[in-house]
Amino acid sequence: MRKVERKRMNSEHKKYFLVGSLCIAIFLMLGIGYAVLSQQLDINGTAQIISNWKILFTSAEEKEMNNATTTRKEITDLTTLTLDVNLTQPGASATYDVVVENQGDLDAVLSSIDGVKENNNQDPKAIKVSVENIKVGDPLLASESKTFQVKVYWDENVDFSETNMQKEIEITLTYEQSDDGVPLPPKPGEGESIGGQTVEVVTSGDGLYEDQYETGRYIYRGSEPNNYIQFNNELWRIVAKETDGTYKIIRDELLPQNEGYTTMAYDARDHRSNENNTYCKYPSSNGCGVYASVSGIFQTPDGRYSGTVTEDSSIKEYLNNTYYPTLNGIAKTQVQSHTFNIGSVQVLDESGNDSIEKNTAGEKMYKWTGNVGLINVSDVLKASTNTACKSATDQYNKLMQDTPEITCDSNY
């Protein structure tokens, strides 16, 4: 049995209304003497607390069930969530979307999550739990809600005794009133939850960074950060933890398109026709630089080039129609349909006018939702710890000039 419980604060945080006193003195000069006139002003009134402290669970729904069955799922007293789960074989897992809501009018902040580490260290250790997409310091402002994930799983790498197959898990989320409602992000040296494990957030060297361009997003940077994971029985790397709690990952090795590992075109010649795709004027020679079909007119950020894109690129069709079906069953349940930014990044005429902000804004002009995409230009720039790597224009020009001074090194 699994419990998630929020402890109510022992005492209300009171708001005090303070009134200051006002003294008035008037001096009236009369010849060689003077008179002092004074009057005392009395202020009468009352002060009361009108704020309401009310934080509670509002729902818990199955998100992903892999060889697992829910036998009980209920919320009692609005503060205790009880989950009973049957795991049928090693590797089985159950993930739930849990919503906690602030129905009061005082801003709150999550001050602690207790019980995860303690419970995972108890027998049977093969049964583990993680709380994802929520961390200490997260705000819960008045009238807002937060959706996070609770995952229970059978760790197939841990031995267990068949006489000890059951585990009761209790996890406590403690909320306190927030002074300003806007908590600080993790400080350097503190951690961010990556796949249920706390990873240190750094400001230099290889490792996990806060994305300075997108609040709430975390990225790996450097030549060799420890961002490896096992996915689809292959080695992959985490590019970013997105703001919605999902992870953008990239395969560590090239896809074996054929025995010779020859390169694959982004968009093959004549794959799209210029009759249906007016933005792609020369598909017979260059293909088209847009990942997927776009509703309406596609244009560059400056508006100089525009036209229709009604057909998908050849690489998009390969990744989603040929490659994706080859993933094993577990991997397919882990892949989330995601919104990819597919707008163009424009190479500017002059160096120095480009920036990661401009690149990201161009990418976000058009979006595609699906299973498998490609990393963005901004992902490549952000992953470098070289401070000079901030311009797609500079990088492109140096590549075209075949110069050895490529600034986007220090990038895994």
C-alpha cells in the first residue's frame, strides 16, 4: 500500500495590520513669548485574519501501467492519497498523475518531500517508488494547482525473497506559506530530480545546468557530462528536462540506416513537389528545410521568404514510420507525444546580430506534435560550455569558411 500525505501546518501564519501614531505640534510665536498648542489624535479599530489556508489533493489518475494493476485508489480527508498496486513481474511499473491544489488565498511553497529514500532502503528493496516533476522549493500559488507523478516499480536488478513480496510506503509532502510566492530555483550545489534521482545543479564545468533562456527547464552542458541513460536496450543521453517534466533524449550512436552507416538526407531529392510546397522552390536539388507539413503559410523569421509546406520531410517520415515501430514494447510506453519546435533559424548577413534568443524565437514560430523529432539548433548552442558559442550565424560562417576556430566545442 502506498500513501502520499500532506502535513498541515501546526499553526496558521498570521498577518498583522499595523497602524502608526501621528503627533502634531504647532508653535505660535507671540512677540517675545510663545504658546505650545498640542492635540492627541486617537485611532480606534479592529484587525482580523481573513486569509484561508487550504491545500489538498483533487485527483489521482493512472498515467502509465506496465504489467501492473491498481486495486485501490482513493483520497480521504482531501489530504491523504492511498494507492494499492499489484506488480506482476520484474520491470513492472505503475505511474499516476496526482494533482495538488491550493484552494486558499495564501501562496504556498513545498518545503519538504519525506519518505522516498527511506522507503526505498527498506525491504523488499526490489519495490521502489519515485516522485517526479515536483521538488522542494516549488511554488503553489493561491488558486493554482500542480500535477506531479508518483511511480511504483519492481526493480528487476534487485534480488528479493518470495516470502517478502509486500511493502507499505508512506511519503509526506509538507507545504508552508510562502513569503512572496516565487521561490528561488535550486542553488548551485543543490539538486534537481532527474528520473527520480537528485542531480547537482552546477554553474561551471560539465553537468546539469538551469536553462537561462527558458525558466523551469534544465539542460546538460559540456564535453562529457554524465547524462547517460539506458533506453530501448541502448545507450542514450538526456538533452533536457522540459518544463512539463518530460525528457528530451538523443541516441548516443548513429542510427544504422544501412551497413555502411552512410549519411541520410534531411530531405531527399524530389521527395516533396514544388507544386504543393511553394516554400521549397527547388526540391529536386536541395529538398526542403522544414521538418513537417505546416498549416497555412510558413515563413522565415524576417518574413523575406514564405510559402506552403504541405508534405513531411523524408527524415520525419523515416523516424516516425520506419524507426519508431522498431522500438521495444517498454520503450514505446515511455515515449510521450511531444510538441517540437520546427521553425527556421535564419543565418544573418552580419556576424554579431545573432543570438540564442533569436534562434529560439524562430524555432518556436512553428510546431509539430509527435513521437520522434530532431534536436534544435538552440539545443546544440546551449549544450556547449564555450561562452563564445551563442550564434548560429557565426558557427555557420566558420563551417562554410572551413576554419578550425569552431566556437561550439566543449559540447557532447
